Amino acid sequence: MFTNYFKTAWRNIVKNKLSSFINIGGLAVGIGVSMLIGLWIWDELSFDQNHTNYDRIAQVEQHVTNNGEVQTVPVVPYPLAEELRKNYGGDFTRVVLGGGGGDHLLAVGDKKLKQPGNYFEPAITEMLTLKMVKGTRDALKDPTSIILSQSAAQAFFGDKDPMDQVIKIDNKMDAKVAGVYEDLPDNSSFAALHFMGAWDLYFNNTPWIKTIQDPWRPNAFQIYVQLAENADLDKVSLKIKDEKLKNVNAQLAKKKPALFLHPMSKWHLYSYFKDGMNIGGRIKYVWLFGIIGIFVLLLACINFMNLSTARSEKRAKEVGIRKAIGSLRIQLIGQFFSESILVVAFSFLLSLIFVLALLPFFNEVAGKKIVMPWSNPLFWILGLVFCLITGLIAGSYPAFYFSSFKPVKILKGTFKAGKWAAVPRKALVIVQFTTSVTMIIGTIIVFRQIQFAKNRPIGYEGNGLVSLHMVTTAIHDHFNVVEAELKKTGTILSMTETDNPVTETWQTSSGFDWKGKDPNLSVDFPVINTSYNYGKTIGWELAAGRDFSKDFASDSVGLILNEAAVKFMGLQNPVGETIMRFGEPFKVVGVVKDIIMQSPYEQIRPSVFRLGDYAQSFVLIRINPAVSAKDALGSIETVFKKMNPEQPFEYQFVDEEYARKFGDEERVGKLAGFFAILAIFISCLGLFGMASFMAEQRTKEIGIRKVLGASVLNVWRLLSKDFVVLVIVSLFIAIPLAYYFMHNWLQGYQYRTAMSWWIFAASGTGALLITLLTISFQAIKAALANPTKSLKTE
């Protein structure tokens, strides 16, 4: 019986080549898109799950009240780790302190490479269940040890055994390789770390930590905990809430620090906080693309339903004969479902080719390294279930609709589908175009929002500005010589040092007081330490006062404020005002226009610039625009290598670093646009099939009309108007829907674009034009056909 079903299904597929091509092609695209989205969602949802203790690991974070608002920070003071162990030991299996993260210069002999890493207490290896290739998980118990990722070990030692080899870190401390661990997968929060050093190694070689007067003041460290088996995360989070508050001075107590545990399961998808409340994060993209995947697949299923039901009259005699010779309705339903499942099976195989072809492009756009899980049985089981469910959904309407035909009417020739038979098909076309137009409008608004933020004044000139991260002090020690030599070559205009990237703020400070400040107000301002010529190098714009100058010795205790700081402090004439910082007086020498150093979508924070007389983390260079960037960088590299041979020459263009701030939104926009195009393609494929069928059904009518004098335009209008009406109805549904969803999406940004009327008008007009282009081929073909041939066939 089942063999007969599939033979019949195969004959129908071969007989109706155009509709079969549309069905299989449309479903293949729909399944392929859903598969790509499914792989992306799986990668997101499985983030960090490679760690065995995934569901028991959390990071200690804190809510603090600064500048009149509650801020959430993932860093804490280092003495907190010991307090947690001492006071709450029964709630935690492990408490691990970490710090000193970032890029570090690692050197083995003449080989010097920058590697990202961090320093941890020894239990980190057990907490993360690292897979050790060499050594054991006890490796970091040696206070002079370091463990390397497998790729880092290969980069430094090749096939040579790395164990017990000595690595120099940042040109100042030696560490012994005590282990090698397998590289962590890309969907791990620790994937970027290529080395882990012993905490004691960092502590003993970092003077500022050992000599700090109040170790409870700086929030510069991470604490990770592993909960005991019987411990409840929420209850433990409440228990430790005030542990920092108990140990800080009165000034820091004004910040009302409240500790909490942020579980590893939420690090990736639920990382955004506002006013002390978790407001989600990347989870919104998981929902967004999940919904898109469902709808794109639904569009493909709609094509199958539409084309199958549209051909009902052609299949009516087949159903009538089968019923007359004894076929039961359940058997007919089985036949049509088998036909549907066969189409889906072909589509699934074709979709695998589609996914393989698009996966490299998809990974590039999505910023992923997803691979097809060929060896995973779950993938094939899900594929089989997916085909079955999709086949049942796509074939449900045709199966139940066809099997309901009355054999007497069919065989007498009196069967007609009826005026209401086309209503479901029209409704499904409306659903298709409503979905497609909504996606198009959404994509346009996403790109508009990105462009809106990109066009926002950033407060400095990023073009031609080069940033070099320093891990040694050699350039600082010879700063004047380096600057003079580079200026002599004519390749640079100016050069400066700073302890922050231009596009970020790495440190903030409290303890600021000024005339008229509320004594109960706790503040926390980004503080950017610089050397002379910082403003000249980055190209900031002074709003009042002057820049730092070597002509004024008093500038060592001078400050420059941004406009946001002046506004926050309520200073009417800021230049010359005295600002106290931890009881030390500083004089305001200038005010600069606001500079975007954090997110381009958020308000600019009150910030303070001051001179630092120590070796700082970054050198900024303004390239002479009269010299090509390639030549300029060549000259800079020559001088830097001569003066700083211990560090590889690596640089970043600041404008490129700033552009990366739009990465998430641009990826979402590109993916949404890609899926919107495919949704329109699938919808138009269905329209093309429907137009072909309608032209075929109305062949005689068109022939009679042409004999009676109808023009090509008349026939084209006749065949097009029904589809145009359906698309117009779709627009009336899609536009309010898109407005509602995109309005809510934009509320997540403090700086947001307006939803102009032309976006909706252009999307609607575009949908109508695409519709007309799609159906015009068949309409015009039918209109140009010879009426003699169509009227002869009866």
C-alpha cells in the first residue's frame, strides 16, 4: 500500500514539473534557512555548556549607585574572595579570584607573541573542567606557573615538549609552563584565553596591588564561584548581598554596593542590566531569528498548500475514481500525506546542499564558526522529525481538502470547487506578503538605526589616528627621541600616551567633590590619564579654556572636563574652578566637547582628563595625511622596533575600532536582510506558480476575450488585479505590525532614528512592483497566446 502511495506521488511530481519545481525549490530554501537559523540558535543556547559544572558556576557581580543611577559592574575588590570562603564556605565548592586579563607579551627566546590571558587562583582548572593535554589540573598551585592552550603551545614550541619551559611575560616576569589544555570552543566565555597564569605570580609582580592603602576600594578583579550541590543560587545571592558593604568605608558605603551571583547560564544571553534589573541581552536575537525561521518555513509550506489546492479540479477525477472503487478517506489522506512527505524529503536533501553552500557566508556575517554536525545522531533524528512534521503541516490542507470530495459529483462532471474554495489560498497569500513586507520594513529600520548612530558626532577625528597597545615601557622611556625621529621623517603630525583606548574607558574613579555638590551623592566618572598633546593628536574640540601645556607646571594638578561633566556638576563657569579628588585639589583648565568613548547608542558619561607621568598602556599617533598610510606605518614600525625590540609591532586604526561598536547591529541587519530577501523569493515563487495555474485555468476565457477584441493590457489587468488586491491587503496588515514591533525595538536605544513615512511607502511600493513583475511574465504570455489554439481544445 505504501509503495503504491509513493509511486503515485512520484508520478504526480514528474507530471507537474513546474509546480513540483516550485514546491521542492521553495521548501528547500525554507528548510535551508530554518536549518541555518537552528544551527545559530543552538550555538547561542549551548554557550558555555562544554564546562561540566556549567549549571553550578556563577560570577560575583555588584549593583552600585553612582551619579544618581544604579549601575551593574562585573568586577569587585580582591579581598572579597577570602571573605566569601571564610563566611560562606558551605555554600560554595570553589571560589576563584582572577585578574590582570587582556593581551600580554609572551616571549620564549627570540619568539615574541601577544596572547590574551588572565591570572587565576588554582581551582579555576577544576571549575572549568579543562581537558589537560599535558600536566594536571593542579598545575597552577605552583605560584610561578602558567598553563597554555594547545594552539598557543604549538605557536611557541611546535613539536617540542613545552613542559617546564620558561616564558617571560610582559618583559618583566618569568613563568614556568606547567600544563597545556585543549583549546576551548568558540562558544565559551573563556575561549579567547590562550594562557592562564597563577594568581600569586600576578599578585607578587604587580606593586600597586600589594601597596594599595585600601584594598576594598578598587573594583578591578573577577570572582567566580561554584555552588555546592545543595545550595540554591538565589538564596546564596541574597545571603552575600551586603558582604562588601560591611567592609568598605563611609564614602564607598554611599554607593550602596549590593553583591549578587550571575549564573554562567545567563552570561552570554542575559548580560544587560538597567537600574539594577536584568533586561536580557542577546536572547532577543535568539527569539527574533527563531521567529523568522518559523515564518520563512511557513511561507514555503504555504506555497505547497496553495499550489496543491489550486490544482484540486485536476486531481478531482483521480479522487472520485479511487473513492468509487472502494478507497477509504483515511487511505486518500495517507496518499496525499505521502506525496507531501516525498516532496519534503527531496527538499530536505536539496536544503543540505543549500546550507553547505551558504554556511561560509553565513558564518562570516554572523561572526560564528558553525560546522555541520554530520556525525551527531541527534542532527539526523531532528532532520527526520523535521521532515515528518513539515510534510504533515504542508500536506495537511490538501490531504483533508481533496479527500472530502464527493465521488458522485466528480464523476458526473458537476463538481466545481466553488466560489469559497479560493478564500483559503488568498488568505495564505496575504500571510506570506504580510510576513515578507514586515521583514523588509524591519530590515530598513535596523540599517537606519545603525546609520543614525554612525552619523552622530564622535568628538574627535578618527581617520588617520593609529593606536598601539604597549606592554613594555621602552617607548615611554624614550618618548621624546621616538617622537623627534618620526617627525623628522615627516610621517606623523603628533604623538601622545594614554591609559585608555580612544574608543573605550577602562577605569573610573569616585571621590570627586565640587562646590555645590550634594554630600550624599556618590559619583563615578571615567578618568582618562594622558600625556601632553593628547587633544591635538586625537583632534578634540575645546568648548572653553585651553589644552594641557608644558608651559604651565601647574597642569600636573589640572583637569579637563567634558561637557557632560560640566552639565552634571552644574558649573556655570567651569574654567578655573577647583575640583577635589580624594581631598586633593585640582584646577579645571579646559572643557572639551563630548567624545563618544562608550556605546554610540547611549548618553555620554561625565568624564575627566588628567596628565599622567607614568608609562601608559597606549601610544596614539596622528599620521601625516600627505603621506600614505602604508609608508607611514613602515616608518613607525622601523623606529618602534629599534627602540622597543622586545615587543612585536602591532597597531589598530581608531576609526576601524570605532566601527566595530556597530558589529552586533550590523550582523542582525545583514542577516535580517538576507532572510527578508529569501522570504520575498519564496513568496514570489508561490505567486509565479499561482499565476501559471490561473493562466492555464482561464485559457479559454482569455481566448474568447481576445476574439472579442480584448488587448494585451486588458488581459494583463484581468490576471493581475486579484494578486494586487491581496498584496494591498497585506500592506494594510504589515505596516501597523512592523511599526509596533520596530517602535518597541527602538525603545532599547537612548539615541534612535525616527520611523519616517517613506520607509513604509517604499516597502509597500516595492512589494507591489515585485508582485507585478512576478506575475506579469505569465499574464503577458497568456495574453499573447494564439486564441485559435485555446478555443480548439474542448
